[in-house]
Amino acid sequence: MKTYKGKNASPGWSFSKAQFLRNEINFDLPVKFDFQMGLETQNTKYDLLLHKLQSDNRDTEAEIIDAYKLILNDPEILNKCHKQNPRDSRNIYSVFSDAARQLEALDDDYFKQRSEDILSIGKELILTMQGAQPNYIDDEDVIIIAKDLTPNDTSVLNLKKVKGFIVENAGPTSHTVIVAKNLGIPCVIGIEIETLEYIENASIVINGSSGEIYTDPTEEIIEKVQEFQNYKLDVFNNYTEENMSKLGIEFRANIGNEEELELFNDKLINSIGLFRSEFVYIDSDSPPTLDKQISINNKLSRKFSNTVVFRTLDIGGDKKVPYLNLPEEENPFLGIRGIRLSLLNNEIFREQIISILSSELLPKVKIMFPMVSLLDDFNKAKTIVVEEANKLGVEVPKLGVMIETPSAAISAKTYINDVDFFSIGTNDLIQYTLAADRGLASLASYHDCLHPSVLHLINNVIEVGKEYGIEVSVCGDMASDIEGAKILYALGLRIFSLAPSQAPLILSSILNSHEKITNLETKEILSQKNSQNVRSLIR
């Protein structure tokens, strides 16, 4: 047996036959259609695919095809293509690859993934000009291996027979990964598929949760696939309203983009604990209009019947929006980001607040300000909300702080007369507490949610909440982590805002360890010298 390591993209284990899907461009092949005919044919293909996806209620994928059509017909791209020889496939493709390189150079994960989309669209256009036939799979279960996969590639696959994807060039929000997550298909990305050439038609195992691929798997590995299927069944059997009530837990969803909103389908979660509103800005080439913002807010309201915690614009640090012309900073994570950016961009901030107060969200929304390190910043933002609410003649919603700076966690008690709720953002809280950039793989061992110093800060916020009757939740990745969630429960947390896909697993894990967790004393947890010792308490 040999093991290969890629990046985990869609969780789960699968055991099936490996089949390569070869769709690379061969520029030596002559074109059958010139650029204009290829463009018209590709648009027709997208229209037919769009209709099929809409008919199958695959709305998220349909929205991606809509976006692909916009890119394919982008005036700037078309203008450059028309300047090329209409039958020169190499130069026409270079227009798309140049555009992709410009986005990739922005050093932002979102734009890097959009650059992959542009390359996929350019490739589909050239293959259409060459009259290339789509790849089909036999009528048997397979794990698809490909350099990359375009929407047209996946559209001709019998996805009921696809038991896994291994894709070299794909990002966490690429079309293939979204399809895989939507359909519950394990997916591994970021591995050089040339190293796997010898396994075609052989049976392999992939673990989409860890990013591992096993060729010539042992019986032990094959048994893990079956164990996963049995475990998955147990987890979902435990995921009931009765068990949530038994544990006194409330789950809320973290929603970070429109795809996640469309894909959301959990009957036990009726609230949002973290709506990352910055995606409305990141996904746009220009500032979103007030009507656009209100429209998205209305979608949120219609999808979720209970509380919606709306985090105001959290741009800066690792999240950039080119059209906002943010200054270059030596250390952007400690610079103008979160509430600091909103207070400096009064017009944008006020419009976002107006969009909330003017939408269907109003009766259920709680507004949360990010990156608050000073009570003064919170009160300045609060004043703006009150002013806009008074202008519109509406009630001021509950206002809270995202606790993600050590200063806010340490001084939580100073906020009690001003805030309505606390929500702990563990991702940044850990990085600021341990002085380790969470984006650096070399410092991954420092980004540990169970480090005692982090737990002391979290516990202080929870205790202040209990003492003064202020709602406390956790909306960072710690709430979606099995060990992290167990310790949070032991410290008294009962509102978990997490990735919806993790909810059944977190509930089942706490349920199965309930007696052990509830017997843990807070003093015992906080007295540990390191995170390894903390973990030993719950294992």
C-alpha cells in the first residue's frame, strides 16, 4: 500500500475504482470552429446546462454557470479575443490565462480561486472550438481523477456513480468542491495527478477528511471505509431535537457566502450565529448597492426563522477588497480592519446599517461589531446604529461584540452596561493571544484552541455572561472542533455557532462524552500547563 497526501476538500471515506478524466488542451489540434462560432456554441452549452441544473433544483451550481457566462462574455476579454486570429486557439487561450494571472497576483485566496474559474472557462471555449467530445464514465462506481474539472465536465458525469473526486487544480470554493460538498462526495485537491497515473482502473481509497489517498489499500484501510459509513449512520441517528434539548444546546449556523446560504438544509438549525457580511463586498467588482444588500438580507430572513447575528463589514487582515483602496500596511492583522475600517468609512458603514434596518431581518437581527478592542469603538458604532434607526423610525436591534482580541476578553466586565451579547471569535483570539499568524503553516502548532491561556480568556467571558445575564456564544472554528466543543461545553457554553455540516458530529461527540465532560471542574481544566494535558482530560 502507498499513501499520497493532498488537501482535504469534502469529507468522507470512499473505496472504488480510479478513473482518469483527461481534458487537457492539445494546441496542436486544428480548430473546427472560429472564435465567434465557438463563443456562440459555448454560450448555448451553458444555457442548456443552466436549464438542466435549474430543473434539478441544483440552484447553487446554476448560479455558478450564470457567473461563468458573465466571465465568458466579459467585454474586456471579448475585445482582446477579437484582436487575435479567430482560429489561433493558443493566443485566444492566452487572453484568459493573462486575466487569470492578474487575479492570482492579488495574493488573496478568493481571487486566486476566481482565476481558476477563468482558466476553466478559457479551456472549455478552446475545447469547443476544437470540437472535442465530452468525457463519459462507464456505468459503474468510480473515483474521478482529473487535472481540473469544468462545469461541462461534471455535467456529463453520472454523479450517482461518482464516489470520489481527486482534482489537482481546484480551490475550496471551486465548482468541483461545491458539487462534492453538495452531494456528499469525498474530495481531495492539490495533488499532482501524474504521480497517480499507474493506478488507473485500480481500486483505491480516499479520505476527503484528511486529504489522504491509498493505493492498493490493505484490509485495515478498507475496513475504515465501512467503519466511517457505520459511524456516519450513528451520528445522524443521534442528531435529534430531543438530544439537543437533553444537552441544553443551541446550534446556530455560520454563513459565509450565498452558496452556503443556498446549500443550507438543516431542519434543526433555525438561526445564524455568524453572518459574514463582507462576502457581499468581496464577491463584487464595485460597492454593492443598497438594494443588493437589502435583497441578500431578505434572503437570510426567509431562510432562517429565528435569530440572525449579522457581523458588520470585516475587511482587512487577510480579506481585501481592491475597490476600497485600503492602504498597504506592514502588519494588516493589527491595522485598519473590522470596526476600525467601518468607523473610518462612515458612508459605507451607515449604508450597511440602513440595509439591515430596512430589510425583513429587523425583528430577528442582532448586529455584531468585529475587531473591537476598545469600548469607545463599540459605542461609536452603537451611536451610528441608533441614529439610523431613529431616522427610519424603527427599534434599535440588540448590539453585541465579537470577542476576538485579548483586551476585550480580559475586560469583558467593562462592556456589561453597553452590550446585549458576546460572541467569541476563537480564530483571531488564538492568533492574537499566542502571537502566531494563523495563515502561516509553519506556525500551525501554535494555533491551538485548547491552550490554557486561550481557555482562561474564553472562560472569563463565559463567567461574565453568567454573572450579568448576557448571552455568550462561540462562532469561531473551535465550536466546530470535536475536542474544542467538548471543553467549551464543560466550561458552560451552550450556544455553538458552527459550520452546519459539523453540527451532527459535534452533538454526537458531546452526547457520547456527556458524563465525563460534566464531571470536569473548570478549575481542573484551567490548571493544566499545556493543551496536551487539556486533551487528556476528555479522551
